[in-house]
Amino acid sequence: MKPTLQDVANAVGVSRSTVSNAYCRPDQLSAALRERILDAARQLDYPGPNPTARSLRRGFVGAIGVLFTSQLSYAFTDPFAVRFLAGLSGAAERHGSALLLVPLPDDPARARAAVENAAVDGFCVYCVGNEEWALDAIRRRALPYVTTAAPEEAHPAHRYVGIDERAAARTVAEHVAALGHRRVALLGDTMLPDAPPGPLRLAAPADVPHPTTRGRLAGFADAFAALGVDWSDLTVLNATGNSRAAGAAAVAATLTGDDPPTAVLACSDVLALGVLDTLAEAGPRLARPVSVTGFDDIAEAAAAGLTTVRQPAEEKGRIAAELLLAPPADPAAGHVLLDTALVVRTSTRPA
Amino acid sequence: MKPTLQDVANAVGVSRSTVSNAYCRPDQLSAALRERILDAARQLDYPGPNPTARSLRRGFVGAIGVLFTSQLSYAFTDPFAVRFLAGLSGAAERHGSALLLVPLPDDPARARAAVENAAVDGFCVYCVGNEEWALDAIRRRALPYVTTAAPEEAHPAHRYVGIDERAAARTVAEHVAALGHRRVALLGDTMLPDAPPGPLRLAAPADVPHPTTRGRLAGFADAFAALGVDWSDLTVLNATGNSRAAGAAAVAATLTGDDPPTAVLACSDVLALGVLDTLAEAGPRLARPVSVTGFDDIAEAAAAGLTTVRQPAEEKGRIAAELLLAPPADPAAGHVLLDTALVVRTSTRPA
DNA sequence: GATCCAGACTGAATCGATTCAGAAGGGGGC
DNA sequence: GCCCCCTTCTGAATCGATTCAGTCTGGATC
């Protein structure tokens, strides 16, 4: 069997407490005895106090959980998410915390279980759609948590770091509108559950379950509404996933069909890059160029000349970690909105 | 205080054991009683068994640790590492395990402590250079572990999944040599501790501490040695970090100087892309084109037309997870070497 | 020489569950 | 009516540490 603290204590002939102190409170015993204890531990191949037992007794774990609603591997596939995680992990590291990436199954019951079984001191919930399940489970565990979007309904313990999605989206839409575009398509990921790729009948932005997408669509709509372009005049295109391929697939039929829109406003850079892929491929067959915008300003956006909205990804992650690990005394400070900036590149041109 | 299992037991008037059974062994009690218990738990806001306590008693945690020798955020910055992690996390998810990303400080003592304090069932050690510290700490804890490179010295418990670095590197070097290149530079990351960026005096590949880089350099050298080009005839360039910028900086002086090499063989795609950046920038000032090769075949490599060696990143991650979570009975099966393929694109041309 | 004190170490309670041998109760078979 | 078995539930041991209120020892103080 693996040796325990007790075994070390027996070997040296001291009490368990003393061995424990040798590890985590050196001032509580003489240096000489401490040396003897550590020597004996080495002799016995004792690897130091068991982390689980320590966590149980101490009441904290030294890890924060990161929850993703979609497949865990999505976390690593989306460039914006990757940068967010980089910021989060850097800050966590500084606070001596590790990151527990928690797979969140689709099935609500199992998702709940995943939250309930995670040994962590708090949760960072990235990109939650309507996952009240998870939030509810977290609250019940009375753990601190932070989300990357403002909550549906305010909750005392709810901290978040986000951007004003709607206002940010409006700026890019206004830019497109100012270029004279009026026949415009809006592209988003999974705007209704199980919706197929391509044109989607959507009564209003408010019908979209995913809060981020909803906010961005609403912002797009605001800009055009201000110019008298009604929501019903806008084309809504659905992508089945936040990937380049899904973006490309979503717009293919519409862009190569009759009377295509003159601009496509995407809810993410990844989708927008997919649109550019489709345009590049369809190239000669197109009647006229189509303007495209993204959202996030990931690295690839610059290379592709994509007009987009920049949001500070790493900083978002860093602040999320800090909100969790060094919570502000003032509860109002638990709600952080970051600045965004419109980045105009070559993918948008006058209509 | 947060309610415990005991509180639920008291509320219902049954024993602690029965409540425990209600959660994890439903067949051990009548359905009716179980319902009553779960109801009471809901009533009391009991969030279910405490994961830490459960882990302590059960003796396993449901998480595997991922160790990175460099900054944790590097994990998210290097595209190859990201794909590896995606594969790893997917497989872990399938086995019901979470991933604990463990920040590994530079200081050996603290690095050791990080390993000792991580509550995990096993470790995946990515990209370990000479971090015997960490491996030793893991072995002492008697936890299973898997590395992404063959170990220095065989150890019974050591499992790994890797590629034949040396042979793979040789194929790309042979390709370059076949194109007639003889004046060649080899580019790697941190080939000697604290080495400055740029040309490096290196007696032999064997002097490089990082095993992956060492293997690749040796493979490059093999190909040229077979043609009579001695190690001392090759230029060695050091990058201070595995990033595009570091790659660009490492080669800048050499490529724009007198008598530049006709080809640069990099130990990673990221570095190679940096070389391409430098070439693009220096463009007109160059006497003649320089061939460039990378290693890994990340997504950006295809877009950049980079000749490189492809290795199956996701599969590597997947196998690593499986080696940990479903260890093969036959210990020999704990050593997996994956196939690689030379991918020739436009970045290599005849000398 | 009695008193006090600081330093070094110990004992026992505690963290929150799981597990397993066994007790109680009820029903079926003969 | 007796025996046995099965289901349902309980009690107590256990996982491996941390913590805190003491105890003990030896030396300084007056």
C-alpha cells in the first residue's frame, strides 16, 4: 500500500499532527525534527499529503472549473475561446489555481451531474445558452461563478464579464449601412434548436435562445431599423455550428442564388471566414462583390482582411478568473463590461 | 452551513448509508424511499454528495492532469498543442474524466509541488524537456502517466505515444537535400538554456536538452550526413520560444546577411511560418529565394504553402488518454509510435 | 525556590462521504 | 407452522489528512 502520513509518523516516532506540520507549518516544530521527518518520508517513498484528503479537510480545492455547453473539444477549436482560456489560465496560474475543464453532456441530467461532481472552488461558465440547469446546480453548491454574458435575470451571486453585445453589433451594422447596403443577410450559429443550415424564418431576434447571438442580432437589427429597414426585410441565415465550414455551408445557396444580399453580417469571425471561403470559391459566378463582417477579431481575421468587432479576449479571461479568485468587495464590481472597437478592413466595400 | 448527507438522513429519518445509496446505488433501496430522500435533499438545497469527500473515500478522482513544462497558456497558443488537447479531451470525455490543466512553475521545487498537489488519477505530460522532477514526483505518487515522447531511460510504468522524431525529420531533410540544397540552416526553439536568438554554436544535436527538438535535429543531420554534408557545415539557429515572432527574429540577421543559407529547416510549423514572415518582409532585398520547411502540419501550414511533416495531432491526444484511462494489459502496448507523412507544398524549391 | 512563559509536540475531533457485514422484516415453499 | 431467503435498511469502520486546544519541558525572572 501507499504510505500515509501516519506511516511516516510511526517511522519517526512522532504524532501524525507533527508530520502534517512538517509539511505545511514548518514554524510549528524544530528544524531538526522537520528534517528527520522529511528524510523518513523520502525513505518511505511518501509523496506528500494526499491532495484529496487535504482538500476535504481544508475545504478548498485549488482549481476552478470551466464549463462549456458544447463539446469540450470545442474549447480548443474556436480561436476566440482559445484566447479567452489563455487569459483565464494565466490569471488562474498567478493565483495558484489549476483549471478543471468539465465536459458538459447534452443531456440535462448528466450535465447537472457533471457540475455536481466537479471538485472545484468555483466555475467559469463560457458561452451558456439556455443552460439554466448548470447554473442552478452551481448555485445549489453555493460556489462562486462567473459567466461571459449578462444573466437573463439578475441573481445576487452572479458575476459576469462581457461586452455590450447589442451596442457592439450595432456599430458594425452601422458601418455596413453607411456603405449603402440595404439588402443584407445576418448569419448566426444555431439560432433555433435543430434548425437546418441556410435561410431561417425568425420572427424576431428575441426568439434566439443563445444570449450572445440574440444580442448581436438585435444590434444588427437596431442599426437597420434606424434607417427604416425593417427586420422582415433582412435575411436570416442559420449555421449549424460555429465553424468555418458551417458558415460556408449556411450561405452557399443564398449567395449563388438569384438576387443575393449585398452584405453578410456574421455573428462570429469563424462564420465570416466561412462566408469568404464560399465567395472565393464561387468567385466568377457572382454578379457583384459581397461585403462581409465578422465578430471577435481573431488572428485569422486580420490576415483575411475581415471587417469585424474587436473584443479583448485574453483580458476577458483574465478578468473572469479574477472575479472568481479575488472577488471584489463591492458586489456591483462583479459586473464588468469591456470596451469593443470596430475594425474596418477590406471585406466591406460600398454597395 | 451547507447541508451534508447526514442532514438529509436526519430530515428523512434514515441512516446516512441509505442516503448515500439513494445517490449511487439505487438498487439498494426501495424506489419509494429513494424518492422521499431525493425530495428531502431538494428541500434542503443539498447539492448531492461532496465530490472531494467522495473522491477520498472511493480512491479515485475522475480527472486526469495535463502537465505543460512551459507556461500553461502556451497550451492554448500553439496550434499543434491545441489539436493534441482536443483529441485528449474528447477521449477523456468519453471515459467520463475531466481534464485538470496544471500550471508547472519554472522553479523545480514549486513544479514538484504542483504535481504533488494535483488531485488527479493520472498525468499526461506534454512536451517535457528535462523535467525529471515532474516525472519523479508522479512516480512517487504511483500514478499512471503518459508522455508524448519516448523516455530517456525506460521505466516500467512509463507509457508514451509519439512519433519517430528522428526518422520523420530525416524525410523532410532528404526532400530538401534532393532539391539540391547543401547550405542549410536548422531552426529550433530554446536549443540551449538561455541561448540568445540567432546563430548558435552547437557541438552536436545530442547537446540539446529538449528531447523532441534533439530528435528532429538529429534526423535533419542524418539526411545531410548521408550525402557527405557534415554537422559542422550546417548552420544552427536558435529561437527563444515556439512562436511565429520568435522564429522570425531568429532568422532575420542570417537571411539578410551575407551568404545566407538556401534553405531553412524548422523544428515546428510555427517557427517556419515566422521564417516565411521574415522572408516576405525582406522580400526584395534577398539575393535568391529560400526554401523553408516546418514540422507538425498545423492548419496555417496549408494556407501558407509550407512543406512540412504531418503528424496526427488529435489521434495522439486520443491515444494518450486511452493509454491512461484504459491501459492495455500488455505493457508493450503502452508504447505507441504513430506514422508521419511528408507533405510537400510550395515553400520548397530546387536550390 | 516558586512562578511564568515560550517553544515543541500530542490527542482527539473533524472534513463528508462510501462500503460492507449484518439485523430486521416480510413472503414463499413445503 | 417452520425454515429459509430476499429485500431493505443500519452501524461502524474507513479514506488521509488538518486543526486547535492542550500538555510537557526547560530555562528565564524575581
